[in-house]
Amino acid sequence: MTFRLFALVMAVLIFGMPCVVLAQQTNDVAQAIADAKRDVQEPYGWLAGTFCASAALGCLIGGVIAITAQVIPPTPPVNRLIGKTPAYVDAYTDTYKKEVRIKRLIHTSAGCLGGTAVSVWIVLNFYPELFYTQ
């Protein structure tokens, strides 16, 4: 009877521990994703820069800025990763990079369209002779 009880306790310990570790890793990943989405505070610098460049030089240079915003890899804040598990670091880094690229794409697209609209408005209002033939 004692051996069976000991065998049962050992079986529970052996097969139950991976479930506890897996649950902890799942919680780490979920927490990392939530933290990364909260920490993405991409300033409106890409929006303002693309808007000004598009208004001054047309959408071509705004498009270059939009491509540059997607090519430059975002770097997550290192102080948020100190002392975290490898699963947390991986999930946080991947989510942070994805969210920053989405925000950059939105901001550069809005800047390019807004800047182009302003430059078209300026040309139509101040240089109408370019479009009217006598």
C-alpha cells in the first residue's frame, strides 16, 4: 500500500510539473504582449516629417520616408526586458516591433497624403496659369 501511494505521488509530481511550467510560460507571453502594446508610444515624428517633406517636395520624397520608416528596425526599450524570462523577451520584442511598424506605416501614409494634398492645393490656388491655356 505504501509503495502504491509513493508511486502515485511520484507520478503526479513527474507529470504535473511540465503543466505548471507551461502555464507560467503562457502567462509570461500573454503579459509580454500586453506590455509591448501598452509601451508602444511612437511619437508623431514620422507623421510630421513625412507631411512636411511631401508638402515641400511632393509625394515622391514622402514615399521614400515611408519606405525608410518600414526598413529601420525599431528597438524596444531595454529597461523593460531586464530580469525577464527568455519567452517574455521574445514575445515582447516581436510584438513591440510589429506594433511600431504598424504605427509608422499609418503615420507616414497619413503624412504623405496630407502633404501631397497641401502641395496640390497650393499649386492650384497660387499657380492656376499652369493648368489654363489661352
